Amino acid sequence: MSAFRRDLMTVCALGAALVVGGFVGSNYMLGVLVLFGMTSILVLSYRTITTMGGWSFAHIAIMGIGGYSVAILSKPPFGLPVLVATVAGGLFAALFAALLSYPVLRTRQYYFFLSTFAAGEALRQCFIQFREITGGTSGIAFIERPEILPNPSSTLEFLCLVAAVLVLLGIFYASLDASDAGLKIKAVGEDEALSSSIGIDAWALRALAFILGSFGAGIAGGLFATYNGIVSPSDINAMLMFKVVAACVIGGTTRFSGPILGLLFLTLIEEIFRVVPEFVPMIWGVFVIIAILFGQWARGRLMVWRAKNA
Amino acid sequence: MLEINNLSKIFGSLKAVDGVSLKLGRGEIRGLIGPNGSGKSTTMNLISGSLQPSAGDVSLDGVRVEGFPSHRIARLGLVRTFQLTRVYTSGTLLEAVALGVRAAQGSAWNPKRWIPTGENAKINIAAFEALERMGLASRANEPAGNLPGGLRRVLSIATALATRPRILLLDEPLAGLHATEKAEVSTRVEQLRADGISILLVEHDMKSVMRLCDRITVLNFGRVIAEGTPEEIGRHPEVIKAYLGRKRNSDA
């Protein structure tokens, strides 16, 4: 089975699992699933960015653009339908990424994550400082749920919406990954100098991955905002950023199943240690280290095993 | 085809390349030789756009290209390989070379290119042909990461070929190959010339250089100290003094 089909299966299976889980699970479970679905969108869009070879630390701040867009556009004087505002939020996030990519994508490796980190932090400060627009530290409250849901207060219906958005975006990212542009993005991620030397515009493809990945972050941000009913600078927290990165590290980014399984693993730990939430980041950290160390060992064993069986 | 004039590159107080000029005709193999540190690789980097020249110009068919980013120069038909071999190792040889085919076409911003096309027969055929031209066709479906160092160099030439270049800059293509492989790759490079591709060749293996090249340019301390046919270069006193005299007996 081709990698493309496997990725499509992964997102469809995840979407279906969310909906089924929502129908059979408890109320508490429903909330966990909604968060899992929205974070899955973040993680899958983040994976698209990592394929170009850079691990951004601005993803959650860019997600915030989506959240604030929905908060502002769904209220007067704009009064756009929430879903339209969410799509607009995705586009604004992509636009911001496009502007950011000009300076930031000239950096590599730790310079890249430092500059994205700085850009994200600057953006978060903007959300705090421009009080007239963003409501300062208290943010913007009373954001409606999408009107197209028959019963906007039903979490189950919202979960179905999240699952649908997840599947749509998943299909988009899976196609991108298997497309001509996707292959070139991964080529640039593997060896930028070689890619440029044979005629691939490395900067454009890195920017493309960053912009399209940020679009998904904006959409996820919109969903978070409308689900929580409020958006504030505290949504842009290091924990969530770490969770997204950790999911990609633990699961690996080669295929879509990796980050999803990584996120599943982190969520399970979060739920198991729910009574002692202060330990969760530490336990996550331990598992990230284990994943890095054990992952290398496991890849080594796998290569030996494959060589023996070749 | 390729014409460089008075090309210079200054690193701080060091003139790495100092007023190099040369003309490369269609279907010509031009050797670029010189002792270590004489500016051969820097010249390659300047021509291919990996480095910006401090002065001088580079023309491709009359179009000035100095200062262009390397991907644009590659799209104009001038592709280089690297001294420290660079190949895509994540997939098979065919997949690695197919990227060369793809690299020569399409823009990132065209949404049509964001949709998968499935197994693209045209691209695979072109990639397979490029592998065939370098004698790697029988290994097309092997993982590129398993290829030994010398053959990785050959794969890097095949990847460059897949872009259908008119001019190839080969940086030590024979390094790390054993004698029979050297002979085979030399024959294949001659075939590329017969197909009308112009080649600028940096190589330390003097026997192969003498055999392959139509003309040779010799650099020392960033300057051209001699230019001519292999016979002329072999007799040139300054060349013998700077380079061949030391090298001839220790021909590796």
C-alpha cells in the first residue's frame, strides 16, 4: 500500500474513532476527544512543517492568530459566521507565516527554532499589548459555537465537526505530502544544497511547507477558541507547544501515524496521571528522552534486521 | 556556451580566485586542475551560484548569470556535483534520480503541484534513463543509502543528468572509485560529451584527466597559469613545477 493511502487511512480512521468514541463515551471522555481531535490538527499541520527540515517553535502562537481571528470576526462589527471566521483565521495564520517566512526561513537548525521562538513570543506579546483589539491579558470571551451545528451547545456535535475538519485537513496534508511539491519539500529537508544545485527553489518550498502548515494551526486555533468560548494569551503556552513537538519526536514524522500515536501516548499519560497534573510535564519529558535514545537504538536494530533479511 | 571572465573571489585578505577566465564550448570536456587550495572548487562554487563572485562575470549562452541563486542557474541548464558527495539517501536510486527530473520542472506556488499524481511513468522513465546513462540501472530499486561511497558519486552525476543539463560541473567524480570503475565512469562521461553536454571537470586523477579532457585549465593560487590541450599542459614548465612534477610519481 502506498504511503499516501496509508496516511489517508490514518486520518479517516482517526476521524471515525473520534466520532464513535464520542457516541459511546462518557461526558468526560467527550471533552478529552474534542481536545485530542483539535490537537491532532495541530500535530498533523506541524508535521508538514517539519518535513522541510525545520522544527518551528511559533506553531502555537500562529494558532493564536486563528483564535483571535475567530473571536474578532465572529463579533460585531464583522459578525461573520463562526465557521467562515475559522477559515479566515486559517488564512490569516497562513498570511502571517508568509510574512514571517521571509526573515525566518533564512535561518537553519537552532537559529531557526530560536528565531521562530522569538517570533512566536513577539506575537504573544502583541496579543497582550494591543488591548483595544485583543482584550489584553484577559482576552476575548463569549465566542459562539458554530451556528451550523443543530445544537451548538452539544459537545458531541462539536466533536463531529472537529472530526470532519480533521479528516478534510488530513486529506489536504496527505495529498501535499505525496505531491510533486511535497516530494520536493522533503528533498529540501533532506539536503538543501543538493536540492538547490539541481534546480529546486529551496526557499520557496520551505516557505510553502511553513505557510500551509500554519494554515492548519490557524484552523485549530479557531476551533479551540469557539470550543472554549474564550481566547486569551494564556492559550499560547509552552506546554501545548511542547506537547506538539513531543508528539512528533516520540511518534516520528515519516508518516501521519507517527505524530498521532505520539499524541495518543502523551494524552494517555496525561489522563493516567490526572490526579497529579504537576507531574505530567516531567513524565512527558522523560518519555521524550527515552524516545530519542530508544528510537535511535530501535532504528539501528531495524536496519540490522532488514540487512539480514534482505 | 559557458563563458567566464575575470572571475574573482576574495575571502578577507585571501584572493581564492583571482581573475579566472575560460570558455567552454558545446560538447567540450574542460579539465580544471591545480594543487590543493588553488581555487578549483571555489571557481566551481562561483559558476554554479553557491558563492557570489567578488568581481567578474559568468555567461550562459550570452545571459549573464553571476549573482543568480543556484537553483536558477540549474534551471538554465548548468548543474554541478559536489566534492563531498551529496545524494538523496532516503529512498531508492530511482527515487533519488526522479527528484532530479522533478527539480527541472514546476513551481512551488502552483496548487496543481500540491496534488499527488501517483506513480508518474514519465518521470520514472526519465529517471531510469539517467541511471542507465551512468550504468546504475541494475540497482534502480536498491536503497540509495546502501550504495558504497564511490558509486554515490556516480549516483550524484545521474541525479544531475536527470535535470537534462547542457553543462555539467563535475567535482572529482572519480574519487573513491577503483580502477575498473574509473575506466567505466570515464567512458560514460565521454558518452555524455558525445551527447552534446559540455563538462567542466575537476579531478585529481591525472591519467583520466589527460584521457578525457579536450582542453585543460591549470590554476595555482587562484590564477590561471596555463591553458591548452592535454599534450601542451603535460609539457608546460610552470605546470610541471607547480603541480605535475610532484604529482606524477604519486599518481593515486
